[in-house]
Amino acid sequence: MSSLPTGIDDGRKFWQLGVNNAMARADLYVASELRQSLELHPDEFLVDRAKVGDETAFAELCQRHSGMATRMINRIVRNNEDTEDVLQEATLKAYLHLNGFDGRAKFSTWFTKISVNSALMFLRKKKSRPSQSLEDFTREEGGEYRHFSDGSPSPESIAVQSQLAARLNQAIRRLPPVLRDVTEIRQSGDFSIEEVAGIAGLTLATTKSRLLRARKMLSVGMIQVRRTEELGARATQSLR
């Protein structure tokens, strides 16, 4: 509990403190009223306001759609702390590139796509993922690309699985961008084809076509990666 002022200077400080507190309460009230009024408006209105510098409108947009973005990011990075970091990065990117949003897609779709791309970029920077799935790209008739599904794999199978995951990552990086994007989305969070189509902003037919083309190219690409590894190993042995 604050003491009463004992002099002119103390009185001025006490008065100024009261004024500051009153102004702070007024600002909070105005902000609350403004937020409540913004909640009544559609995304299109908020986007227009945000484009002319209304940060409160942008904050409202992000609050509306951060739930979906967070779920998508978490399915990709699979870590709550990393999810928060990626969401902050995605929000910053959306803010910086807001004037490039042309309204042809919904803001929620645009923001979610930025979030997914940010999550995929995060994984690329990490360069390794312990839970890489090869199921979607295994060969139907055994061979090199077997999927190890037993609950307690041997050290040898773990090593082989790790090697195959590395080859798959290299093959994915060599895909054309239009095929790499849908493949990484599908691979990263075990998304359904319908979800991949929605995130990528493509029709279902186009998404299926691109995933099929990517699968065929990956089968060839992994063989090429393996041959490159073998040639490198032979060259190293010849130098010994």
C-alpha cells in the first residue's frame, strides 16, 4: 500500500503516478473494446486494416487462425518447443509479406501454408529426423527398400534404416520444386492426400498426380544416390 505524499515534489510524483495508472487502464479498456469490435469483422476487413498498419487487426487475424497453424506445425516438427518457435517465425513472415497477399485464397489457407513451409524449412535446417518413414516409398517386391516394422529392431536394421532415410532425403532434395513441396508435406506429418491438397492449394487430382510422379522419381533417385555412394567408396579405397 503506497504512502501519502509529504511534500510538493512527492505530491507531484504521487499525482503523476495516479495519472499514469489511469492512462494505462484507459489504454487497456480501449484496446479491449477495439479487440471486441474487431472480433465482429470478417477476415477480409481485418486484412485491409492490417495492410495499412493496424497491428491490432493483424493480431486478431493471427489469434483466429493460430490454432490450425499450430496443429499443422506440431504434426511436422513433433516438438512443442520447436512448434512455438516455428509459429513465431511464420507469424513474422506473414506480417512482412502481408502486402503480397492478394486475397485469391482465404487468409487462413495462406497463413497455414506459410506455417507449413516454415516447419519444413526448420526440418531442412536440422538435416536429420529420427522418425523418418519410408512406407510410402518402398518397393512392392522386396529388394533394397524394405520397411522394418518390428518393435525391437537390431542395431544392423537401425543402421540400414538410417542409411535409407538419408538416401531418401537426398532423393527428395533432387526432386523438382513442384514435386518436392507436396512430397515433403505428405512425408513430414503423415498428412492425408486431401490435407496435402488443402495445404498446397491444389486440387485433389493434381496432388495425386504429383505424388505419383514423385514416387516414381524417388525410386530412381534412391538408386542413383546409392550408386553415387558406391562410386565414392570405391574411389576412396583406390586411394588407400
